[in-house]
Amino acid sequence: MTKGFHYLICRLSGNEVFILLMNSFTEISQDLWTYCAGYWGIDELIEQSEHITELVEQGRGLEAQVYITDKFDQYVRECGVNGAE
């Protein structure tokens, strides 16, 4: 996903802090998507991206933000990522 796509989600959410966080973690985000592709598989990532795109197109940026956050939390839980590594 592009930085512009993430920025649009942030802007539509109305959450200015989320914009700053997404910009701060751009490089990490790119690596994370690589790991997620290996975890969920490309078909699931496409499905998730289409859902996010639908939410954004409908002007439901906050829901898109929550969905992305929930998916990240799921990945962290299921992969055992705890920040201590």
C-alpha cells in the first residue's frame, strides 16, 4: 500500500495523531506488510485491502483505521510478537 493511501485513511478518520504515527513508521510498515503477506497469504491481503478500500470510498475512514489496527493486533497475538524480541 502506498503512503498516500494510508494518509487518506488517516485524514478521513479525523485522528491527527494517527497521521503522525503512520508517517513515523513508514519504513517499518513496509517490512511489516512483507511479513503479513507470508502470514496471511496474498489472497487474504487482497481481500483485506479491498475491504479497507471500500470503507475509505464510503467515507468511513475511522472504521478503516480500526480495521487496520485490529488486523495488526491479530497478527501480533497470533505470531507471539511481544516487543521483547
